[in-house]
Amino acid sequence: MMSLLEEQERAMQDVREHDVVKATVVAVEDGVAYVNIQGLKADIPVPKRELAQPEPDSARDVVKVDDELEVFVVSLGGENGATVSKVRADRMVAWKELEALMEEGKTVQAKVTQVVKGGLVASVNGLRGFIPASQMELHFVKDLSIYVDQVVEALPIEIDIRKQRLVLSRRSLLETEREKKQEALFETLEAGQVLKGTVKRLVDYGAFIDIGGVDGLAHISDLSWSRVKQPADVLTVGQEVDVFVKTFDPETKRISLSIKDTMRDPWLDRAERYAEGNHIKGKIIKLTDFGAFMEIEPGFDGLIPMGELAERRIARADEAVHLGDIVLVKVLHIDMKRKRISLSITKADANAEVAESAYIDTPLTGQAEEEA
């Protein structure tokens, strides 16, 4: 008898609080299952809420008599001799598995459940994890709610089982993937190439465009030949575009792109409508120290140098013309390379507009005549 009691005491000592131990189901009711743990004298009740998550309608739905379970010893003592939980044991197993995955550098599938201050809450094998906002993407994301209900691949970067703390990072995976793609891309990338790209992100100063897993920047001045106030005025996220590779630096991993350089400059198309010697009418739109600019077409103008504004010598352009004046000019020179047109009032023939060989209508001719 003494030997039996000593053996039972030794078994009791092997069961400690916060341990995960084996248990056998000895009875099952709707709301509770009873388990036997070697070393404990009494059968211990396990409420159905501690058998599975989410809580089953009946304990019979998840366990049956003679099932072998692993349970977490919440506490020893009390009316039943102990308080145990299969749910918490499952969590402990999950924590241990996560620890092993983190040590091996392996990833997990995390379902994003909600947005909280500083980041996102995600569920991993039934455990609550946290993804800091800075660890979600390679760039800042203003609205994290777009990730709710998504399943993302992430890397465990911090685990504290005692504090039930799990921190995940998606960014570290994206960085590794980006580095691999960058290495492959930079091996074949050349300045002057025209590539297919997808607009990934718009910022005040331009657009980031994916050209094969790597983002390049198209500055706002390189989005269009016309003046762009906001990138969103000419591009949308997800849009496919042709891009011209301006420059790239393998060391800094920076790629400068241009959309407008994949298209012919519309200035050249407009300039081809005119020839040196043509007479045209237009509106004075700007006065400078060296002359006056005349609008030939909307967004297309030419310069009347100071010496071509008047027959007499003048010190200021406003001595000859004023903003809004409609004037007849002669085209002196068209420089296609520098994209400049030189005009003259003094050399314009007042009778040229009646001669078809010299006078050419412009989109502004009708408007100019009305305003005149």
C-alpha cells in the first residue's frame, strides 16, 4: 500500500500547472466532457467552450469516450483537483510550431481580421498576431482597411509565448523578393529601352511603375508632353503603360522612367503645319525683356524678338504691343530640335493674308478676328 501511494505521489508531482499533458475522455455530456489524467485522482470536467474554438453546440460534436487528448493544466487543486483546457493546449502546440517555423525562417498564412492603431490584427492557426503598418508593404499605406479579410504570407519576427505576443512581417518577404527580381532585371536593363509597365502608386511628384517586379519612378514632368498638375489627372493605379528607360543605377536600385518619351512630341506635329514665310494671326500672351510671346494654337506659341516688334527702336515690349493684342506676323524660323519658332511683326506683309501662298489660317484665326 505504501508503495502504491508513493507511486501516485510521484505521478502527481509530474503534473504541473501550465504543462500540456495527455488525458483520456471517460464521459461526454452536451455541455461538458470528463477526462482522466494519470496522476490525478478525480475525473476532470472540461466545458465545451474549452474543447474547441469556436465553441461547439455540444461537446459530443468534438470528442467521444476513449479519445486521447492533450490538455493545458490551467491550475491544480480546487473541487475537481484541477482546471484544464484543450483549447489552450491547442494554442500552446500552435505557439511551439510557430517558434519552430521562426527558427527555420519559414512563413505562415495570416488572415487579416481588423485594423488597429499602428497596424493590423491577423489570425494564424487560431492565434492572434500583429502586423505593424511599417511591415505590411515596401511603402507607406494610408488606408490599411484594404487588407481586411485577405490572407497574406508573412514571416514571424517576434514570439513571446508567456505574453501571448506574435509579431509578423510581410515587408521582409517583399524585400527579399524584390532583391531577386532586381538582380535579374538589372542584368538585362539598358537605358533607352521601351518596356511594358503597370502603374503601382501615384505620388505628388510622379508615378511608381512596375516594370517586372521592380518599381521605377516616372517624374511628373515625364508623364505627358502637356503640363500635368497631378499624376492622377493622366494615370490610374493598375493602368498598363509603355515606359522609356531614361537612367538606372544598379547600386542604389533607382530607375528613372518616362511615359512621354514613348510618344511623339505633339509640338512637332503642330510645327509641321507651318513653314518659314507663312503669315499668321495670333494673340500676345506674354511680354518679356527680350520680346513677346504670341499664341499660335492653344499651348503652342512663338517668340517675337524685341527687334521684330516695331520698325522704331524700343526699350520695352509694351511700347509696341500689349497682352491680348491680335497681331499679324511672319514666320521667320522654325527650330525643330530646340522647339522654337521665331516670328516678326515688322516683316509681315499687311496684304499677305489675302494671298493664299503666304497666309495660313490657324485654330485661333477666327477667334483672333473676332477679338480684333
